[in-house]
Amino acid sequence: MTDDATTPVPAAAPGPVPTAPHDGPPAPPPPAPTAPEPSVQAYAPEPPAPTAAPEPPTHAAAPAPVAPVVVTKPAAVDAPTPSQDLRLALAAVRTEVGKSVVGQDAAVSGLVVALLCRGHVLLEGVPGVAKTLLVRSLAHALELSTKRVQFTPDLMPGDVTGSLVYDARTAEFSFRPGPVFTNLLLADEINRTPPKTQASLLEAMEERQVSVDGEPRALPDPFLVIATQNPVEYEGTYALPEAQLDRFLLKLTLPVPERDDEVEVLARHAAGFDPRDLVAAGIRPVAGVETLARARAEVAQVQVAREVLGYAVDVCRATRQSPSLSLGVSPRGATALLATARAWAWLSGRGYVTPDDVKALAHPTLRHRVQLRAEAELEGVSTESVLDTVLASVPVPR
């Protein structure tokens, strides 16, 4: 089953400044570069860094020693300044998505980070928290194509990637593209299909191409896989292997909205909101492929001091030594943490990365790359609490 979404091409327009969800009005920003710790909860379109607190862990962390502070030289003062118009355009994307999706600001910010890093996202949430609507709204606001595939036990790899079809009129085989040939691919309930079909996405996710009958075929750019899974129902599912989980740049959790947000959802439906008609909801394209390409080019120029590189590596290495984990973060995970921290620094209006950027993106970037020991799970330890302990124990450069 596939759903196509295509939209006209109006000019991009900057939107209002987004605010942190559930936290009330943001506090006055302090002077850069010693901004408070940002998070994937929200970002502001003007410098300095946003003041939202990091998303809370699902379980309380065990008491951890306070990390010592290592004094280092400050970040480069000649770092390039991010373009204000690009950041305003991406902030406007968040505003447009908010016209249809309420209370999921953290997920919107995470998806924007993934687009800037050319990475893939694993969305986890119970049914009915607007995962599909979120992807469709994002694609509409960015003027990108999107298709949805419902993963089922009988889904075959060719149903995703495409296959050769015999044409009786020409007596030849012709390639019929599958739903993977799109910008945003929503792989709904990816853990309900067998590993053979799950593996059909690996080449697409890593190489940005699919091979059918030995011939590689390039996928459109940008290409982003947004896979969803249900965290409470595991009967009849196939757990994603660690090698495939490691291919996802971020794992974002979509909680049930707060009471006020849920009241707002019902109020919109009572006023006639139709989630199948995004145009009637007032969502309009405010950015596009060119905007993303320019933003990516600027993110690639964000500077990272060697001390901050060492801090990111130390955080990842600490997970490999944690007694609660049987599997720590791989070097690929360390590079992913660097990429997301650079994108967050750019969204925060800075041309250089700080340790706070690494901290802010540590949970969504690393939570699916570690594996708890069985005895730790029995004791009620969670990956979130382990990551909190790691971040509290690793020395922070200043």
C-alpha cells in the first residue's frame, strides 16, 4: 500500500519563532557562546542556542558522580555564521507542521536534524500519536514527495524496491519502481515484516540506490527512511537486528500528548479539521530541496574543536565500559553523534559545536545503539538512565 503526496511550489516564507513544548515561554537567551544546554525539544530561529531542557529519560537515573571540568581553549571565534534566512525557513517548517500535529515538537526538530544530516529515523510510539500525519505534514511543508508502505508478514522485497515486469507488447522486461523511489519513505510498523524484507532497505538506506537484476538504480535526493514501530505490542513481530538499528541516525519517541495538547487536538477536530486534507488545514510549502541543499552545505562548514571531538569519543567509549550494557556504541555511532551535534549547533545559530550540543543529541542518537544486559533489565535499568550516568561521568571540556 502506498500513498503519494505532491504539492505546488509557492515561495518559501519564514514563520514565527517556535517555543519549547510544555515549558511555557522560553527564558531570555544568555550571551553566546555559553548558552544553556539545548535539546531536540525545540530550536529558535535567532541566535543564541535555544533554552529548552533536554527531553527527560523514561526512568530515573541512578546517582552518578559529577563529571570533572577540563579547561580547554575556547571554540574558534572565526567560525562561519549560519545564514539567518535558511534557519528562518526551517523554523517556518516547524510552524507549518504544528498546524496539523500538536504536542510532538521534539519529533519535528529531530526530523529536521535528520534531513540536514542525510540520516534515517526510527519513530517509536503507541498507535494514534500522529506518526503518519507528522511525516505527511513535513513532506508537504518541504515540498517533498512521500510514500507509505504498511509492512506486513507477507510483504516481499520487490514490493518495496520494485521489480521487473514482462511487457507482452514489446516482449521485454521493464522495471517498475517501488515505493522506495521517493523523498520521504514511511515504513509503517517495520518490525512486522520478516528479516528478508527488512534487509531490502539496507542498500537503499546506506548506498542511496537499489539493485534489481544486477543493475543499480539511484534514489532521489533527498532520501529519508522514517520507520515506525509499536513499543507495546510484540506478538507477531520481528525485532530489528543490531546491524540494521545502527543504520538509523536517530531514534525518536513520540509520547502521548499532554492534557492541554490533547484538548487542542479535539478542538481542532470539532472545528472541522480533516487530517487527510492538509491544504484545508492551512499547511503550505515554505522550503524545498534547494533550501535543504544550502543548509547542508553550511552544516558541513560548522567547526568542531579537537577537545569536543575527544568529548564525543569519550562518551561513546564510556558506553562500551558500562557494566549495565552488553553492547556499547560503535565508531559509526560516534560519527553519527558528531553529525547531529553539528546540525544542532547550526540550528542554534552557531558555526561551532559545544559539548552541550553533544549532550543534547546523545539520547536520540545513541539510545538504539546500545544493548542492556539481561540482569540490568531485571533490575529496572533503562538505556536512558545508563546514558544519563555516562554523560554525568565523562569530563566536559570548557
